Amino acid sequence: MRQWLVGRARADGVARRDLLKLLAAAGLATGLPAALPGAALAVTPAAPGIVKPLPEELFTVRGTNAETNFASLAATGHSTPVSHFFVRNHTATPELDPQAWQLHVWGDGLAGKSRTFTLADLKRLPTVTRSSFVECAGNGRSFYAGQQGRSAEGTAWTLGAIGSARWRGARLADVLRLAGIRRDAVDILPRGLDPDYVTADGTNLGHVRRPLPVSKALDDVILAYEMNGEPLPPDHGAPVRCVVPSWIGIASIKWVGDIEVSRQPLFSPWNTDFYRLFGDAYPPGGSTPLTRQTLKSAFELPWNARLAAHTGHRLTGRSWSGAGTVARVDISTDGGGTWHRAQLHDTPRRADWVRWSTRWYPTTKGPTELLARATDSTGRTQPRTTVHNTQGYLFDAVVRHAVTVV
């Protein structure tokens, strides 16, 4: 309790249910105050169904989701700490017993009967560790309206619906081969153990699930049970989640409980009604289901920051691509009038981001816009605008980051 009061309990803080247990042990639970010293409760806004603390300096709560305030990443290393990692929930975080958890692999794409794996079974398999980002397909959605004048449906993310971590677990390929996957299997369908998703009109879509082609499943997908060297936390998929490098976040199903293996293509609302591109520029039935993430850059700087004139500033940020590695990042400090190359601080790797920095010595006071523009190893460069789609996916245009020089 003393550690909690001075903010030293643990990196991720103390959940309210744990605090109540501590208070109950001390005989104080019935008199829980509205605020305790250090204002620890005051900076934790409510977010339905999210377990971990969400201090205001780290997160913006968006319904059942929590967006990382990108500026807060400046104080972190390459990997995003669990305390800073965004949360994307369709419903609520389930808290599952790792000892009772099982993964059921089944379907006509198996040569024999279904197979069940426990967490201990997975841990006996060869382990793999991958540094990879997970990013919501709607990351940057708010800029369709804010920069391009056309709104889009869905959570109004800025650029904080992304995090990169070191994921450790078993290869999905090893699990599927042990289960007896057939040579003619086409798709697999991981399904989460979170509560059923019910739409605003009352339609129950069941558990969140989205197919993967067998070619991807046997390539680099892992069933992760650790995140940054620690057991996977509840909000990020404990006890086991899929991590699908380079692909949109919905593919990395959290709290995975079963996997169907099929000899025919599989479908769910998450690859038919959602996570396709709809709009004037696309066919009436929408695009093909989305797979790889796109190319983005973000400054580790508060929106509408005020920066002193005639002072040297070190501007930092991160860039990432789902199609290749980041090859270069160019910066403009005058709204796109001129550009210069930023210094990269990480070895570019597939499915991961790169940190960068540049120096700026502003001499003219007043509002201006900072721009960061990445180019990846495929030769693609972030465009000036992105083709609109009604659900606001894959915004990849250069973001105009407003600041004021004072």
C-alpha cells in the first residue's frame, strides 16, 4: 500500500480490484476515498472493460479502447512498455486462468481428429521471439476528416493505435503440423475468448474471429504467451494471442481459444463487413479483405505544442511499414516547403518501426506545421493524401502536425 501511494508499486500500476484487496486486508475497503495522495486515482479515467491503469498523460480513452498518447513514447525505448501500449477491445478484456486455458484446433483441414493444446504444451515447443508492431487498421482515421475534409466511421484514432513489443511464443506452424494440417488446407480461423460482439442495432456477431490464409499462418505467425519478457497481460491477450507480423491488428486475435483449419475459404464479419475498403473509389462489394499494414510516421510531440523561438529543439519520432523496412525519413519544419533527411536510430527491420530524430532551430514566431515522410524498401513514399474509404482504414498520408513557435 505504501509503495502504491508513492507510485512505486510496479511498472503497470495497481488495478482497482487489487487495490480493494489491499484495502480490505487493512480494514479500509468500506471507506475507499475518492482520491488518495498523489492523485493516482484522479489520473485514471474510466474505460469499460480495460483492466490496466490508464493515466491521462499516457492514454486517451475512446469508448472501449485506449489510444497511446504518442508523445509519451519519447521517454521509452524501442519496445513499447505494457504501461504505454494501446488497447483495442471490441467488447471487454476477459481475465482467463492460464492453467485452465486450452487451444482447440479442429476442422476438415486436418488429416485426423481435432487436437487440444494447453499452455504447458505450447511452452514445450521450440520458442521464437519476434519484435513486431501491432497496429489497428483504423489508426490515423481522424485525419480523413481533419486533413482531407471527409469523415469516416469508427473510432477517431490519431496515430496512437500502435505499439511494438518483443513477443515470445510458439510458431503457429509447429502447432498446425502437430495437429495434422493437410496439404490442401486453405484457411485457418483463430477465434477469441472475449465476450460476443453485439452491434449497435443488437446483432450478435459472436466472438471476434478473422481468417488467415495457410500460407501466412505457416510463415511467421506466432502464438505469443510473453510480451517484453513477461507473461502476456490480460488487456493484450493473456494467456495466448496470435501475433501476425506486418498485417492489420485485427489479424492478431487476442485471447485465442480455438483455431478452425479448413479446405475451403473461410469468412467472418471481420473480413466481409469490416476490414475491407468501401467507398466511391472501390467496387460495390468493397475491396478484397485487408492484409498488410501501410506506411506511416509520427512525431513524439504533443499536438499543438508550443516551442520556443531562437532555441535548438531535438524533434523525435517513429516510422513503420507493413510492406518492407523503412529506408529513409524526411522532415519538413515549414509545412512542406522544404525537406531534409532525419537520422535513423534503429536498424530497419521488417514488421517493426524505426526511431528517428532531427534538429530544428526556429527563428520565426507563429503557427507552422511539422511533417514527417517515410520511404520504405519497396520504394513507396507516404503520399500527400490518401484515397477515402467509408470505414477509415489505412490512412497513410503525411500528417500535418501543428505547432506554434513562441
